[in-house]
Amino acid sequence: MRILHAPRNIADQAGIVVREMRAMGHDAEVWEYDSSPFGFQSDRTISTLTRDPVVYWTTFLEAIDRFDVFHFHFARTLFPAAIGGMPELWDLPIYRMLGKRVYFTWHGSDCRIREIHERVNPWSYYRFSDIAADDDRTRKTIEVVRTYADRMFATSADLLHFVPEAEVSPRVIDLDAWPTRSPETREVPRVLHVPSRRGTKGTEMILAGLERLRSDGALFELQILEGVSHAEAVTAIQNADIVVDNLLTGDYEVVSIEAMASSRVAVANMQSATTEAHPDAPVVSVDPDTFYSRMASLIADPAERRRLGAQGRPYVSRIHGAPIIAAQLLRAYAEPQEPVRQRSLPDWLSVEGNRAIERRDRRVAALEQDIARGRRREDALRMRLGLEPLDVIEPQKAADRMKDALPEPLRVALRRLRSRVAGRGTQTRR
């Protein structure tokens, strides 16, 4: 089976899976557009800085020739942007037409829909940061992907709120790269926070909570790492006691998994979907309301830190180990292929947000046309009755003329009805 993972290697997730698949005897590669800022390695790094469409065409044609399975990450394909006038994701129907297998893994912000996230997570980072959201674009992207993908995977049960038909394929770790360590027993613990993006992690709230703890006399060391290589982050995690992942997201992410693999205590915001899927996860669940109290307990209790730390690596090995995740994906690749769902082919030329404006404009135009057609029919009827068309007289004058055209008995009945209605309104106000 010839397998390609592309075109992003988020947190080395594609890279770890590909290396494990090769160890299992499969021909697998990971290709990435532009190098990883964190130093993750890919089998091929393709520069797109020139924005030359030939780069994408050359990559696409070689991949078509070499691979049977295309596994895409972070809602991108080999044509990840509108290049040369072609829309994003336009290559998906080509793979299916040629009999290729197509899979997608959703990693988080690529599928989170703000409207839904704010509804299911009271601590949604959309409420507490300036993270931008384009729900129309995200929904459109999901619609296109679900049409052409053989199967979709989500790295967390929390993401099923947005892609409910996806299968959970948990985030993966190469435990060989994380040697076994003993839980730390320092009386004064070292607290580490490694935000990849402050807004999604709730970093400002985390720092404020830790500063309050320190002001109240809690003893701990604090290390904040941002924009560093993966190798530097690994060293910092291994030398920490408590690793604070996030305060707002709704699940524990890669840094929590790496902390547990190192027998360190992971702290993260875990909403119900995650806790129900992983009730035995040794992660300290926090939110902005509980962060202070739970961190205070952890800092003051070395025995509890040792207990949680000892549970971390066995849990990660069972849920997130590379052999388990790679085997899950290989089973999916081998299943019989279903045809593309013809009834749901997306009507798209672009996944950009202005699609929503186009839809609204079309709806407004259609309603305006319906009104115009109704007016023409009404004018034709009025002309047959010998009345002036409504669109050439003022609205109030038209109303008066319509009343004048009524027979006298009807006008008297209407006046009596208005008087009764007015009388009831006066009684109600009293």
C-alpha cells in the first residue's frame, strides 16, 4: 500500500504515523508545504514562497503517479489555496475519479465552528480571546471534505461536535522518543506552560492565576516557552513537574500527552465529550473558575503529583501510542471503498467567506423578483377592475382609494370593528 500524508505535519502527527507505518512494512511518506517552524522532519519539504502554480502541479502529478492513499491534514490538500484561478480543494474529485483513497484528519481549529463551540463549551476561547472565526468558510470546507473523503478522523472526541460522522483517531506520540522517567518529587515544583498560540490556550488567564497563587504564598518555579524548537520543548517538559496545557480549548492536546509520557502532571480544560471518552485520563481538568484552587492543591501536594505522574505513561501508551494509531488507520485504508455520494456533491467555486454573502445576495434578489412578479399580477388585476396600478400612486393614497372603492356597508362594518379594537386596547392599558 503506497500512502501519502500531506500537506501539513501539525505537531509531527503525520510524521509519527508515517514512520510507524514504514516500520510495519508499508510504503509511506509525509510531504509538507514549507518547513515546520518547530523543526519537525518530513520526507519532502516543498517551498511555496514563489506562489508559482507549477510547484503545485508538479507535486500533484507526481503524487498521483506514486500513491494509492492520500491522507490529508488540517483541511488542506495538494492545492491548499486558490492558485491560478482554481478553487481550494478542487483536486479532491480528481483523486476519487482516479480510484485513489482519500482520508482527512481534523486537528482542532481547522474544524471548530464558533457558533457550536460557544454553545458546547462555556469557556470557549472565542469568548475570551481575539481569535477570528469564519464559520461559513469552515462549514463549507467540511461540506466539501465530507463529500469526497472515504473517511474522516478527528484527533479528539471534543471535535465530534463539528464533524459528528468522523471517527476518533487520538493524537499520537512516539514513545521511543520519550524515554521513561520517574515522577518528580521536588517540594517546590516547576510549572511549565508552552503555548503555541496564546489566545487558544488562555495564556493570559493562566499567568494571572499563577501570579495570584504566588502572591498568596504558593512556592513554585515558573517557565514559559514560546516559539522554540521541539527539541527545546522536550527538554523543558522533562524537567518540569506540572505542565499547564490550556484553560479554554475543551480537551487535552499534544503537550499534555508529552507531559504524561514523561511522567509529569498535565493540566488542561476538559469538557464533557473528552471526559466521557477518556474517564481514566490522568489529566487535571481545570477552567478559569477552578484553575486557582486546583493548582494550589497540586503545588502543595507532592504525593498527588507522583500518583498522577505514575499513571501518565501507561495511559499514553494504551491510547496514544504510535503502533495503535497507525494500525487503526491501516485498517481503515483496507476497507471496501464506497462511491462518492452523488446526491451531496457540493456546489462550490470557493470556500472563502464571501460565499455567504453571495448566498444572501441570491436570496435577496430572488425575493425581490417574487415581489416584482406579485406586483405585476396585482396591477394587471387592478387594471381589469378599472383601478390605477399601485406602483404609480403613494401608499397612503392607494390605501385610501382602496377603502373608497369598497361598498358602503363594508366601510361601516370596518369602522365598527376598528372602534371595538380601539376600545379593547384602552381597557388593557388601564
